[in-house]
Amino acid sequence: MRTILTVLFLGLGVLTGPVAAFETAAKSAIVLDVGTDQTLMEKNADMALPPASMSKLMTLNMVFEALEDGRLSLDQILPVSQRAAAYGGSSMFLTDQDRVSVEDLIRGVVVLSGNDASAVLAEAVSPDGTERGFAQMMTRRAEQLGMTNSVFANSNGWPAPAHRMSMRDLAVLAKRLITEFPQYYGYFAETEFEFDGRVPDNRFNRNPLLDLNIGADGLKTGHTQEAGYGLVGSAIQGNRRIVFVLSGLDTERARAEESERIANWAFRQFAEKQLSEEGIVIAEADVWMGQASRVGMATTKDVSILIPILDREGVNAKITYESPILAPIEAGDKVAELIVSVPGLSDATHTLIATETVPRGGFVVRIRTAASALLKQLTGQAASYF
């Protein structure tokens, strides 16, 4: 039987009203708080749209994975194919006579948004040596990562009818790049990269937030005529980090202003409260056929939530699990989920684990449990599980 427990945390009651919605001119948008895993705002977040150069983040994910498993190294030198060198638009201005290090190509993608650099990296990682094969590889990998509205036709966001991503998928991807590849994340904060002295005026990062002193340190802009102006951004202030994605704005200035406005809103309109500490029992569950009748449940990490600053009274939280839990139970086993709800925001779900081991009961315990269950069926009374 699925059991739901309502949990009251000290100092937290029930919120009296939802957070005021953030109104954005973007066609599609989403804002995530990385630490609490709460979605603070979304608008058409699951709509598959042309992502332009923002899809280069998936190319970088594939490259970082290749670096981690040894298929590439930062100092490895890669050739530039004629096809890669022929790309127009944002560029490192590579020629098919160049041989470039993986690290310089990464910086060329991040800082210069180089379509050519993306294609060189794609051809190196591709299972068949082609950008087309790499795009198919990216699509399969995106699905594995839970990015269900992403299909790739190339490595760099060059306009193509089959090249689409949702803003939620881009937010998932941005969070992954931040949390899984911190050793490479510093590239996204670089404000300029003058590759080989070529076209000095092209050396600046297009991210308009990096120089605004709001804690922004990534990630990627994008623009095509079809997609409009978009940005995948991240910023950190104090202990909080946010990720936000915007798409479909009309001008470069509108993108910059909307990105700054949404970052300021996300940091200023919410307060963080701690709900639980790692390993500290927050509730107990009934145990079936165990040497103990109850088992403690705790979160696997410190759990905090964001609440609107105008409604600081508390939070609604519940624990769900299959009751009673069948023994044996090992300490650390997942036994339940803690679901935290704040009106106006998406629910956040956290794993609860058993805090102690409960061995399966012996013969006497099993007889007593069976008898108790039979008595419950006959009388309709609650049974004792021990």
C-alpha cells in the first residue's frame, strides 16, 4: 500500500500564496535553482525550437566525456577538414591547412562560438568521422540523459529543419556541464580568446552577462534569423547557483536586458531554508517481517528549499513509500521519497534511505506477523508488524 506522510519541519508552516510569476518577452524560457533542484519559472519550456549556437553545449558535453574517458586529450592536435573550414557564420577563421589543439578548439567554441571549431571536434569524436555521424551520436546521448525534446542535425546549430532542442533540455544540459565537469567549466567565464592573432576584433565572448558583476560565469549565446536571440546562462551569488535559458527575443539588447533581469529576480525574490541534514532521521516507516518494527528514514544530503520572500511561513512536504517495507533492509537502501512543494514552483523530489539495517525476523517473528495480519483481516483492526 502506498503510504503518504505529511512532514512538518520546525519553523515551517504552510505557504499562504504562490510566488508572483515572472513575465518574460522570451518565446520560451526556464529558470532552475541548481542547489535545491527547483524550477523557479518556465514558459513553453518543453517546446522544441531551433537552438542556434546554444546547441554547441551538447557538442562540448560530448567532448568533455571523450576527455574523461581518454578518447581525447587537451593537448591533442586535430586536423581541420575542408568541410569544417567551409562553415560560415561565427568562426575561428580556420583553414584546411591548420592543425589545432583540442583545448584551443574548445575555447574557440566557447568564447568565439566557432562553427568551424565545433565541426573539427565533431569529426574527431564521431563514430564514423563525419559531422552527420556525430549529430546522430549526440541525439542518442541526449535521450540517455533525459533530454527528450532534442534532435541534432549538426554540431553547431547551423539552421536545419531537423535541428531542435527545448529550453528544459538546455537547462538540464547546462546543469550537467556545471556539476559533472567542473574541471572544464572555467572556459565558459573567459571573456576573450585571440587565437593565433587572427581577426583580433573577433576575440570577445558574446555572453553579455560576464562583465556585469552579477556572478555570471557562463554559458552560451545563440542567434539565427529563425531562432531569434537566445542565451543559456548561469550565475552564482553566495551559496546559490541558478541556470536560466531564454530563446526567441527580437534583439541582442533585449537578450542582454532580459537575461540580467531574470537573474536578478531569481536571486532577490527567494530565500533559502534548510529542511534536513544528511543522515538525520526525519520520519520512521513500518517494517514487515523484520527484527524491528520500524526503520528510520533520512535524506542522502542536506536538503534546502527556496521560498518566496513575501511568503516565508513555510513549506508543504510529504513522504511517500510502500508500506510496510519488507525486511531485510540494509542501511543506505532507498526506502521512500521526500516531495517538497512550494505553491507556484515545481515540486522537488529527494531520495530517503534507511538509517539502519533491519534483518529479516526469525521464525517467531514471522508467525507473530502472520497472525497479526490474519487478525487484521478478521477484525478490521490495524495490525502490528512486529
